[in-house]
Amino acid sequence: MSTSTYDSNETGATLWRDGRPVYDRGDTVCVIGAGASGLAAIKNLREYGFGVDCYERETGVGGVWNWRHDRSPVYASTHLISSKPFTQFPDYPMPDSWPDYPHHSRLLSYLERYADHFDLRPHIWFGTEVVRVERAEGERWDVTTRSAGGHGVERTHRYAAVVVANGHNWSPKMPSYEGLEEFTGKIVHASEYKDTTLLRGKRVLVIGAGNTGCDIAVEAAQSAAKCWHSTRRGYWYAPKYLRGRPADQINDAVLALRLPLRLRQWLLHRTLRLSVGDLTRFGLPEPDHKVYETHPIVNSQLVYYIGHGAITPVPDVVRFRWNSVELAGGEEIEPDVVVLATGYLPRFEFLAPDLLDVDGSGRPKLHLHAFVPGAPTLAVAGLLQPDSGVFPLVHWQTVAIARWLRLRETAPHKAEAFTAEMVTGAGRRWTRANLKDSSRHWFEVNHTDYLRALQRTLDKLEPVT
Ligand SMILES: Cc1cc2nc3c(=O)[nH]c(=O)nc-3n(C[C@H](O)[C@H](O)[C@H](O)COP(=O)(O)OP(=O)(O)OC[C@H]3O[C@@H](n4cnc5c(N)ncnc54)[C@H](O)[C@@H]3O)c2cc1C
């Protein structure tokens, strides 16, 4: 654990809250989480002159990309699905020698090098979990932590601002099928899936057509005795390469033309029809929506293994019985293992739900998915699901957060306009497509629309000299 900023600044228990001592950290900003988003937040806040204390419940940086972490949902075969130039931080490129779609171990090494290059580790308190973030006077925050094992005493520090970067891909979204409890086969959520050991020689049902569900179905195709892949609807499956280029780079080139949405959709439909073909031939349902209306699925192998008969596409699950699963249409199958690739939900258990204006389904209402109306010194970083890589967006998002916090001090009049914008902009979507109503799309953004919006925000938050 690092010592520098913390010990030298801790002045003792100068304040009290509910009979507990509160250590005042002055103008320091607290960052929660040292995954990609937390690291970018520390770096950019430091560049804008802030002292930073980051708390990380694990013992290393990297978040989901550190697959040894308790809550990392990354599995042995995970490779990026967004290509390298669209995934790297703009101020810290990945090595030229790396492939278009690096393995997860390289992503971890990249984030570790990023932390070292910008000397971020001295600001991080590893093995320390944030358990409560509560309002204090003057728009400041009391952050209570304890050691991640759940042992040890709780300690509370008072901060000028808090940036939440706790990730949204770790808390499983569990489906509620009738009869699930009585099923005697093995059921795991994709978050527990690490490698094919679980699948080898078994009859496997994978539920869910997200990128993880498709990846696991492909792994089952190569190791299981049988693989059924259940999806609720037909989807557009993009290959990793189109005309020899990573698919997201082709998509970006199309977006750069600034064509109307309908024309872009027509172009992509045509491209996919020509490259992937008509998937109904393979027994997959016809998509019931246009491209861009669901999160892109990027997988070159799924159709290949369906064509080989190693994956059997099946419709939605209706109910479970003690040894079987009934599918829509009445067919009954008998899997030994069921993998629920049903996604994740965001969780902010250390914050009162009203702070992020979280609705009954758990969805927060923020401006630019980052700024909190009514709590100007609280921000969220990385709550994004783009059609490209996350890191460049998080980089500019955290620059905007740092600029905003600085502007509040240096030019409060200029900052006022943005406070109003937070309220009017809260909950706005950053994609023109009519997205399917699903928690999977809560944070979906078109990366060019979102980056343009961030650019406008950065201009408004330009520091006053
Ligand atoms: C299988 C998979 C494949 C993916 N593929 C891609 C891809 O191809 N391209 C892409 O751009 N993105 C991809 N992603 C998305 C990925 O989540 C982001 O790239 C990015 O790593 C998110 O970083 P983050 O810091 O926001 O969250 P995380 O990586 O989840 O980090 C959050 C950190 O906060 C810590 N934390 C949480 N709660 C607390 C607390 N209470 N106290 C202290 N610490 C806490 C956690 O321990 C963790 O280290 C993929 C994700 C998965 C799961």
C-alpha cells in the first residue's frame, strides 16, 4: 500500500460525524476504483492540479482486465472486440507490435504501464473498499472505507469532490425463469465463467446473445458435447474484419461521413448482407430491428460454428424443469450446464440511490452519463457502453470532470451555466438510433456523437486565465 499523500496530509480527527472521527482531506478529490476509468480520473485530476486519494478494493490496478480480481468477468480467451486505435488512451498508445485485437493479459499490462508512466500508484490505496459516501457541509463528501476483506475498522475522510469509477460489468443481472430453482443441472452466470473446464464433454446451453454469450457459445462449440445457444431475438452479427480492416474502423469511417441515420443503416445492412449473408439460412431468426438499435455483436466465429453444426441456435427459454429446459415453440432440451450470459447491472451500494436519481430499475439519470444534477462535486466516470473502445471516451470524460471541478473554484459565474445544463441534459441519449428497451442499452453511446458532446462541454469549461 502506498503511503505518501495520505500520511503526510492526515492532520488527525478534526471533525466528527455521528460520534465518529472524520479526517479532513482539504481540497483533495476522492476517486473510487483503479480500473481504466479510475486511472484516467487520477491522471487527469492530477494534471489539473488536484490532490487525489483513490481507493481500490483489489490489490492491483486494471479492474475487469485483471482476471485474478474477485469480480473480474474476463475469461481466459477474452480479446478486445474494439480495435487497438479505438481502445487506447489518446495520450498513451498501445505498442505498434500489438495486434488489432489484443488479449486481456495485454490490456492489464497496458493499464499497469499507464499507471507507472503517469506515476499514479502513490495515489492509490489498494485493498481498501469504499462502503459509504455521504454528503457533508459545503458540497463536500464524507467517504468511509474499510479493508476489502471486511476486517478492520472503518475510517472516514472528508473530500472536496468524489469521482465514482467502480465499473458496471461486475454485478450479474440474473434472469427470473420459472422453475430455475428446481433445475438439477449446473447453472452459472457468465461472470463466474473462466475457461472451458466447466464445459468439456457436457451438454451446454448458453443463454444470451451479447458479446460474452457469443464468445462462450464458440468455446462450447470446441469443447462441449453439445451446445445450444438461446437468443430472444435475431441480431446483426458483425465480423471482426470487413474488407481486411477491423469492423469498428469501417463503422467509424461511415460515421465520419455524417450521413443521416437511415442512410448509414442502409449502408451497414448492405455491407453485412454482402459479407456475412442471410443468417436465417443458419437457423437464426431475422433481426427484428435495424443496425445501431442494439449494442453491436462482434464475432467472426459464431456463424462458422453454427455452419459446422457445433452450435444449435434455439429460441428464448420459457421455463426450467428439474432436468430439462422448455423453449419457446415447445421443444424441450436436457443440458448438463446452463451459462447465463444475461449481462450486468450497475451498482452503487455506497451511495444513497436518490443521489444519482436512480429509478426503480436501478438506472441512474446523469448528464453525459457523468455529471450529477444536484450534486456538482460528485461525478461518475466510465458508465458508458460505446460502439467502439471505452478508454478514449473515459479519457475526455475525466478531463471534462477535472475542468469542471477547477472552473467551479476559479470562475464560479462561468460554472453556473453548466450547473443548469446538468439538469436539462440529465438522461439524454448520445445516439440517434432508436435503441431496444433493455438495461443492456442504458449507457449505449455512439462514440462520435458522444465525443462531439464532450468537446462542446470541454469548450464551455475552458479554464479562465
Ligand atoms: C468480457 C469483457 C470484454 C470487454 N471488451 C471490451 C472491449 O473490447 N473494448 C472496450 O473498450 N471495453 C471492453 N470491455 C469493457 C470494460 O469494462 C472497459 O474497457 C473498462 O475496463 C471499464 O473500466 P472501469 O474502470 O470503468 O471499470 P472496472 O474495470 O470494472 O474497474 C472498476 C474498479 O473499481 C473497483 N471498485 C468497485 N467498487 C469499489 C468500492 N466500493 N471500493 C473500492 N474499489 C471499488 C473495482 O475493484 C475495480 O478495480 C469489456 C468488458 C468485459 C467484461
